[in-house]
Amino acid sequence: MEKRVTFSRWTVGILFAVPQMLLIFTFFYWPAGQAVYWSLTLQQPWGGGNIWVGLDNFRSILASADYWNSITASLAFAAISTGLAMVIALVLAALTDRQLAGSRFYRVVLIWPYGIAAPALALAFRFILAPEAGFMAVVNRAWPGFWDPGLDGADAMASIIAAFSWKYVGYNFIFFLAAFQAIPRSLIEASAMDGAGVVRRFRDIQFPLITPTIFFLLVINITESFQDSFGIVDIMTSGGPANATNLMVYKIYSDGFKGLDYSGAAAQSIILMMLIVVLTIFQFRFIERRVHYR
Amino acid sequence: MATVDLKDAKKVYSSGVEAVKGVSIAIPDKELCVLVGPSGCGKSTLLRMIAGLETISSGTVAIDGKIVNAVGPAERDIAMVFQNYALYPHMKVYDNMAYGLRNRGTPKDEIDSRVRSTAKVLELSALLDRRPRELSGGQRQRVAMGRAIVRNPKVFLFDEPLSNLDAKLRGQMRVEIKNLQRTLGVTSIYVTHDQLEAMTLADILVVMNAGLVEQIGAPLDIYEAPASTFVASFIGAPPMNLLALTGGLSGPTLADGTAIGFAPADTKAATLGFRPEDADVTFNAKAPSGALVLPATVEAVEPVGAESFLHCAAGGVRIVMRVAGRAAARPGDQLRVVARAEKLHWFDKTGKRVG
Amino acid sequence: MRKPLVKATQEGMKSMSIIKHGLAAFAAGTLGVALALPAAAAPVKFDFWFGLSGDLARVVDTLCKNFNASQSDYEVVCTSQGNYDATLQNTIAAFRAGKQPTVVQVYDVGTATMMLSGAYYPADKLMEENGYKIDYSDYFPGIARYYATSKGEMLSFPFNSSTALMYWNKDAFAKIGKTEAPKTWEEVGADLQAMKDAGYECPMAINISANESWQLMEQFSAIHNQPIATKSNGYDGLDARLAVNKTKFVQYVGDLKKWYDAGLIKIKSKDLGQDMVQAFASGTCQVILTSVGDHGTVGKTHKEGMNWDVAELPVYAGTERKNSLVGGASLWVLSGKPAEEYKGAAAFLNFIHDPKTALFWSTNTGYIPVAKSGFDYMKSNGFYDKAPYKGRETAIASLTASEPTEITRGIRLGNFTQIRAEFGTQMQAIFANKVSVQDGLDTLVKNGDAILDRFQQTYPNKTLP
Ligand SMILES: Nc1ncnc2c1ncn2[C@@H]1O[C@H](COP(=O)(O)OP(=O)(O)OP(=O)(O)O)[C@@H](O)[C@H]1O
Ligand SMILES: [Mg+2]
């Protein structure tokens, strides 16, 4: 009797899980499996046939200086843009939290950048940062040749970092502000009475208490900087000059879709996926330890 | 060790709410002052003005004779116990208590000895390595107290520190706080809306209503001579019975037309009152002269053990009587309430005490 | 029904459009009737995907409407996919899912990929089977050879075609005492210097992204009869490899770089705020090399009163000029479609081949006619005699400068888009002084060869038709 009860619970559980599993399977494992298969073969783009090549695709990618350059560029982009987007948002949110008047207005204003599609944002930044027509033209007039994203890789990288960070400052700000406001007022007041000034209060009370949010945003920002950067790169630099902004996701796109090298792109996307997984595991293993959940 | 002086302190919030409308209180050194009043009367606001957490719209707050209107909370050397305790959730009990000392640059060994001795007094020694979420409500309350005590400040502020505890614990802590305050000899201000807490703790009791002080004094003085109908009905449980008077041809009468039979202590008297324990209940038809005699009908009986409360209809209103032990009366019984004249309180039309 | 219509429209532009409008109404009427009647009379629908957008897409839509109005048996449904890359990508995805369009526009450098795809229905075979006689010798040889197999079969039909020209500002050249466009690069160098000396900030504008591979590398190489790759630029086998690091192209890049360093050439691109065409039309820059397709844009947007013209791309002194390459796209018919749709596709291709369609097409876009008959028809209509179309015949002169050679008939290299991207990368590295000209071009060849090698491996045992 009891056995039958457990058994039927099992069945019910599985029945409930099936739609979930189907979803995960069709939208994650199946395409991922497909990508793995493609990465181990040479695919004819029109589907005429394929050849098993084992790990050759990976070998040739990992032997390519361009690919390592792409990895370096992606990591630099991820680190700098995440850092910028988080620090700026944190400072803005901390200031807004102290001076709450009009915070609803900031909230709306600052969420907009995130709502703007990457290509539209990139178009705007392309205009702002254009060395001859936009805002930077003024700077260039003062110091000719100072800003040249068309040929200077560092300038181009700075452009896409600026655009991406700008987009995520708004996103991060909303989360940071919510986190700050979720800290009971009395805690801040208690620390004020305990003799902590603004800076100490931030360091000792507010910062530790929003670490779950910081951690969440760190994971999201880094992951998105590997993925959501695509539209910005596509519009602003097309990966140039001389591959300086050829981030991994953009290289996958240009090799796979423009160059019709599906197999190479599949191998690259598997490496990218593994990189993100490793980074995420790293963050959970080593950074999450320092997070204080309330 | 300090005095706290409020002079015509006012608070108008930016929303326009006038929460404190001009309060003057002088609290001598080492005394415990309790602010009591109904919800929304401005107690917390006043306390926070003293703490420095709210700006003072007008008037002054002085600690130890020094006006502190423009001094930040950190520099006032005040400690506060919050209603929700406001313990730092990410810090251990030890660090919660040590934080204020660290911020003031106290040497490490001194911090340690002070935290440990305070913990000992509050029986927290075994809990120093725990985080707040690993504590019971009562333990958290003690940590909050400890955090305030360990700093040895000039003034303690308490904002309803016991309201989150169950009745029994509340009773214990009440006694404990009183003892601690005495032994430490720190001037304290304590906000509550529980009149029992107010009566038992206060050296000075301040009854507030709608942003104003109704009465300041020793608890028993206030109990015995409430300055207004508001205080009369707020202090004491059950509250004082209040009966409105109307002027009749042969002297004042009650709402149901009963003449009270003698002259009030003051000609302006518009309300008379007596405490539930200050009147006798009798089935006897005879009554002493110069006493208020009210025929009453018992409506409900509440035995609470050592005493019983009789809810009666009398003089056109509902009154409550306190009788010792088990009450003989049953609902529906007709009886008389007899209050001697010297036990009666008189209030004028505006509710002010007269006579 | 179709035949008499074609006759009725032979009286020139005006009457043609009037009749077309009338016919459109008539066709709509028939359609209405057809819908009301049993389905037998409903036209056969088929899809046409193309890669043009904006104004050009509207012209294609009109073209489609005109075709639908010209007969009642077929209805083409034309859908823009945004750009050439996306068109090819989407078509491949659709083909793999069995949902491909019947006709698709594929850009010039996609030709090799298409030929090996096994996904097409040969256009010449299609026309023959459906009884259309197309005179293939009517196509300009430079255009036909680009899309034909090595045996001369037309697997797809040239559609929108262009070639690169030099746009020059007559006013600026007048300032330095010249009334003619420079014919040689040596002359260009001297003229640019003279213009610089005369105070022009930007004598010439170029861009160095993947897109400019076309005019800087491909057109240059063709005109100078220099190979881009071995094996006749890939026509003779998938084992072709790049050759541009050993040809005159090296000197050309060296000269461009020298002129850039001397301030005679500025880089202009959309990313930097102003593209080449805008820079020229606004009078900022005095010389650009770009497609004849931009002729209309410059004509419409140039600075008030500015005198300008187009000329054939210059050559180095002593070079025997060869024909330039055709750029643009051709129309491919895809396999796996029902026979009625193929009948419709054939009718559609025949409609496009008509000289009057060529006139309509060239008038409304900057593209050149792809067949001699179309060109002659337009000439006889006086199309090239006056602004804004005057000058566009230079493109035909450039395309027909010589009989195509083994090298100048076109480029047949796999994954050429990636090679173009590599061109952009290395040019940027060269112009940013990261590498020398020779090193940059060597890297271009090395990386390009890796791409070609990969393409060859993807199609083992296959040869180009
Ligand atoms: N930050 C604020 N802004 C505007 N009005 C406020 C603010 N805080 C309190 N008030 C108002 O001021 C009045 C007094 O509030 P206060 O918190 O001092 O009451 P209280 O006596 O402590 O009541 P309780 O016993 O319920 O805690 C109330 O009317 C309240 O609504
Ligand atoms: Mg309160």
C-alpha cells in the first residue's frame, strides 16, 4: 500500500517535470548537442553533407593567433565594462539612496538605456564618439589625432566599452537602488548613532548588505558582456580596426553567418560556453563565499 | 551623565505633517523619562529629534546644557534601542556590540573587556559568536540593549523596545531595564504606548497627545491627579470612568437625568470621573451623604483572578468597576455604585481638570 | 495573355507606364474575379528573396508589382531580407528546413558557394525547358563570365550590376589647372599633392574595411590584369590560393599608405561620422573610388553648384587596361520546388531580362544594364545624354574595356566574405602602422589561404562546374 503511494508520487512528479524537461531539452540540450556535433565535423553550409574531423576544428581555432586575440579582447572588455558599469551604478545608487527626492524619476530615466536595443544604442554612441562629427570632434580639434577609433584599437575598444557600460549602468542602478532601499532605515540610523560616518556606513553596513545584489549583477554583467556585446560591436566597429574589437561572440557571428563556416563557429561557441560556465563556477565558488545573505 | 532639556521643540515633516507641536521637557540627570501616548501622537518623532535622526524645525534640544540642534547623531553620544532592534544582520553579536566602540577608536583590549562584561550582565556570553538571525526575539532584544549599554553613552533612548516580545518576557525585561538603568545611572528616555510599562518604569512620565504634552509628572501623581480627561482615560487600566454633566434646575445631572445630588468641586465642571477601584459596589439601598450614588445594571463580568471587572450601565453611559476577588454580581443584577466625593475628579468643558 | 502585353508596351516610357497602370487595374480586376470564381484561375504564387533595402527595395517591389500586373498566371511575392549577407544566411537556413524561396538574389562573391551548394536549379536549363529563348551572348561578357561556369553555362541570371568608378571634383581639379580626370596612379599622386598644396584638407577619401576590398583589391587587380588568386582566381579549382602579396597590388597599397601618411588621403567611414560618398558630395574630399551605384546619391546630395564627374579607375603608367569586374548580385533559382513555380520563375527571369525592364531598373537605381540590348535601348532613348544619368555609361566602358581574360572574368573563391574581412583587418593593421605593407599582405594571404583550405576540405571530391 505504502509502496504504491510512493510510486504514484514518483509518476506524478515525473509527469510534472516532463514539460519542463522537454522545454530544456528542445531549447538547450538539443541545440547544444547539435553545436557539439557540428564542431566535430566539417559542415557544408547548404546541408549537402559533412565530414567527421574529430577535434580538428578546435585545434585549428586554438592554433589561431586571431582567436587568442579575440579571447583576450573579450576578457578585457568583460572586466572593464563590468567594472565600470557596476561602480558607476553603485555610486549613483548610493547617492540617490541618500537623497531620495525624485528617485522615481531617476529610476525611469536610468532604466531607459537598458530598454534601448543594442544596435540603436550603438548608433547613438557612434554618433557621439565620431571623431570628425560628434562630441569627440571637439576634443580632436584641440589635440589632433587624439581620438581615432577607425585605426586605433584602444580607442575602438574604449568606444564599445563606453556604449556597453552605459547600457548596463541603468540596469545595475535599478538593482542597486532597490537593494539599498531594502536595507531597513533603522540599520543606517543605528550605525549613524554608533558613530559611523557616510563612508564607514557604506563600507561596513550598506556594502555588505547588498553583496547578494552585487554578486548577482557581477554574474549577469560578465555573462552579458560576452553575449549582449554583439549588437554594439556590429554597429560601432564591426570587430575592427585590425580585429581589436573582434569579441568572441562577434567572431562567432562573422565566421559562422557571414563566412558560412558553421563548424568553426560551432567550435568557437562551445569554447565560449565553456568559458562562461567556468567563469560562473569560479564566481560561485570563490566570490559567493563573501556574500552575506540576510 | 547628563540632563536633557527640550524647549518648545517642534517638528514639521516636509510633507507638512506637524508631528510635534511645541514640547518642553526637562529631564534631570540619571532619571528615566517615559513618553507615553496613543499611536501617532509624535513620541517616536520626539525621540528621534533627541537622537539627531530628525531635524528640529524650531525650539531647542539640549544635552548636558549644550544645545545640540546642529550636532549629528554620531557626536551626541547617545545610544538608542530600536523597536525592531536594528541589529546588523551580517555581524556577529560580538561585532554588533563592538561596532560603536570601534568607530570611536577605542583600543582593542578595552573593546573586548567591555563587550564581554556587558555580555555577562545581559547573559549573552554564550551567544557572542552568533549572528542575529540565529537568536530568539528575546535574545535579539538583549543584544540591542547590550549594543547601547556597552558604549556607556550620556543618554539612552528606547523606542518601544519590548513591543515585539510576548507578555511574560515583556514583564521580565521591564524589570531588568529598570534595574539596569538604575545601576548604570544613565539618563534615559523611553517611548511606549503601554501605560503599564509607562507607570512602572518612569521616574518622570510624559503623556503626549496629538503632538503636545498633556501632562508631565511622577507616575503616581499623574495617576492620582490626571490633568485632563485624555490623561485620565489613558493612564490606568481599566481607564477612569467619565460621566458628562448637564446643568439642571436643581444642580448638575447625568446623561440619563439623574441628579448627582451635591455641588461639584468647581462651577465650571462639565465632566466627573472616578477610577474603577475608587467606588464601592453595593446592593444596599442606603448611601452615605456627600457621595455619588449611581444605580447601575451589570452587563458583563470579567474575572481576572485577583480581581474582577464589572461592566455596568449607569448614568446613561457604560462604566467599569474593579472589585476584589470573585465578583458576587451576575449580568442583569441591579446594584449601586458609590463613590465618595474626595475620590471624584472634575473636568471642565475642554477636558481640563478643575477643582 | 502575356505576349500581346509585351507588344503593347513597345512605345516608350510614358505610354508604357500608362498602360501598366491600366493593366495593373485590369489585373486587379481579374484577380478579384478570379477570387470570386473557383480556384482554377488563381495565379501560382512563388517567393523571391532579395538583399536590397531602403529606396532600392522599393524599386524591387515596384518591379515585382509590374511583373504581377503584366500577366495573370503567376504572382511573385518579393521579400527583402535586409542585406546580402542576411539573404544568403536566411536562404540557407530556409533551405535546410525545406522552406526556401523559389528565386533568391545572391551577391557576386557568393557565387562559388552557390555553385557547390547543389541547391540550385540551373537558370539556363530552366529557361530552355520553359520555352524562353535567351541570347546569352547579349550579356556583356564581363558580366556573363562572372556568373557562368567554366564551360560558359549560366547557372544564375545577372540582376543588379555595377562597377567601380573614380568620382572627381571638377572644381578642385580646375584649381590645380586640370580639366581632365587623371588616368594613371602616378598622375593621381601628383594631383593629390597639388590639391593639398592648394589648401585642400582632404584631396582623396578612402575607407579600409572589408567592403572596400572590392574597389581597392579586386577591381584594381582586374584592371591591371593581376591575379587575386592562383588557378585563374579560382575558376580552375578549389585548390586556388591567394596571390595578392606578389602582384602590383603591393605597390598600390604602398602608394595609398604613403599618400595617407602624407595627408593626401583621409579615411572616411560611417563609423567615423561621415562616409566616403558623403565626404565627396559635401565637397570635403575631392576624389573617391566607389560604385556607379552611388552616382544617383551624389547627384541628389552634392553641394549646391559643385561640378563633378566620374571616370574609369586609374591604372599605373604603362599598364594595358583590362575590363573591370562586375559587382552586384545575380538571381538563383533554388531546387526542390514544384514545376508550376518553376514556370513562374522562368517568366519572372524573362521579364527581368526585357530591355524595358532594364531601362526601368537603371533609371530608378544606379545599376547598369547587364545586356547589350538593354544598353542600346537606353542609349537610343537618350538616357545617357543628360544629367542626372550622364556619366553612367563610363561604367559600361570600364566593364567592356577589354575582352575578359582568364583573370578578369571574375573571382571564384570559397568563403570570399571572410577573405574580404581579412582584407579589412590587414589594411587597418597596415594603416595603423602595426605591420609593414608586405607583412600585412603576407598575413592576408596566409589567413586567406587557411580560409580557402577550409573551404576545400568542406567539399572533398567536389569541383566547380
Ligand atoms: N517621515 C515622516 N514624514 C511625514 N510624516 C511622518 C513621518 N514620520 C511620522 N510621521 C507622522 O508624524 C506623526 C507622528 O508620528 P510618530 O511616529 O512620531 O508617532 P508615534 O507616537 O511614535 O506613534 P506609534 O506609537 O504608532 O509609533 C504621525 O502622524 C505620522 O504619520
Ligand atoms: Mg513610534
